[in-house]
Amino acid sequence: MKNIIYLSNTSAQLVSGVCNGSNQIDISDFQDYQLPEGTMLDGAIMDEDALKDVLRIINKKGIGDCKLVIDSGRNRA
């Protein structure tokens, strides 16, 4: 089972699943945790404590090993 946490300006989304071998992912769980306004801004952590609170909730679900993806509105050249 692989776990991915996607952070945006408004939420932390947890996706758990496995690759089924034919370039498809079978998703077994999806959770959306709303972040307090101002926690993230364009990929930068603005309120570390608020983010830690949400990550602790996710960790209590037994999620320890995961990939973290941080959304940023900035274009990179």
C-alpha cells in the first residue's frame, strides 16, 4: 500500500492505494482534511502549527510512510 499526501492552499488530501501492474492505481482510501485559512500559500507553509495538527491526525490513522506532494501556483521555467 502506498500513501500520498497532497497539500494545497486549502486542504491536505490523503490517497492510499496500489499500482495494479497495468499502469493503473487502485485507490483504497481517500480523505480530505481542510486546512485553516492561511496555513499554506503557494507552496509555502505559513502556519506550521496548523499543518502539524492535520499531519498528526493523519499519522494517528496509522499513516507513517508516505510521499508528500506540495502544490504551488508558481510556474517554473
